Amino acid sequence: MEKVTLSADADLIDQAQLVARSQHKTLNAVFQEWLQQYAAQSGSAQEVDSLMKRLRHVRAGRHFTRSHMNEP
């Protein structure tokens, strides 16, 4: 596992450690969970971009006005 050095306000770190401790976790474990979720978001964005590129040939067949798109 690779180590990362981060900088943050000491009070913020203390507060985060208290929250982590209340969840029976270490601050390191909480950071790892956050990092996994953050990285997964990037993957989702790449999937959406890929899908949009594959579907760029699809046309709606007509022009929709703003009022048409906002109809219930």
C-alpha cells in the first residue's frame, strides 16, 4: 500500500478523528473509503462519456422547444 501525506488544519483533523472514532474506524480507514468512492465517480463519468460518444448518431427526429421539454 502506498502512503500519502496530506495537510489540513489541526482542529479539522482532530474533529475528523473524533467522528471516525465514533464510527469505530480509524481516520485512515475513512480516507480509504472516501478515496474509493471518489475514484469510482471518475469511472462513472468516463462510462457516461463513452455512452454519449456511441450514441452521438441518434437523432430525436424533430426539434424540441424548451416548453415541449418541460411539459409534464
